Amino acid sequence: MAMAPSQTVIDWSHCSVLESNPDTQGGAWVFRGTRVPVTAILNNLGELSVPELAEEFPTVRPEQITLLLDFIARSVEPHP
């Protein structure tokens, strides 16, 4: 019997470059001070580099994208 893959739930509230406000994008997690949802970056990450993402979404700085990716990496690491 195959085991189901483990799932990691990310608590976006601990990511300093993100915010959620019911009046912005229906409460979706967005980059702080913007209307750009996290999903917009993640959905384009396979095709675009960080500089290209920042160019495509000019209100998001490359540093914010890098911090988001670092946060995700830390969030999915196994904890002893």
C-alpha cells in the first residue's frame, strides 16, 4: 500500500514581506504594500527568473521575491 505524501502547510503570517487584508484581493496573501498575490509569483516561477518576475510585477522588488522563496524553503525543511 502506497503512503500518501506528507503535506506542509505554510503559515504565511510569519513571512515579513507578505500581508493579508480583507479589502485587498479578497484577503489573499499579497506582497506588503502591493496588490500582487503570492500565487502570481509562484505561478510564474517556472518560466521567469527573479529579475524577470520583478519586471513583470513592478510593484514587487526582487529582494521581496527572494525573501519569499527563502521563507518557503525554510518552511518546508524537516524540523527535528
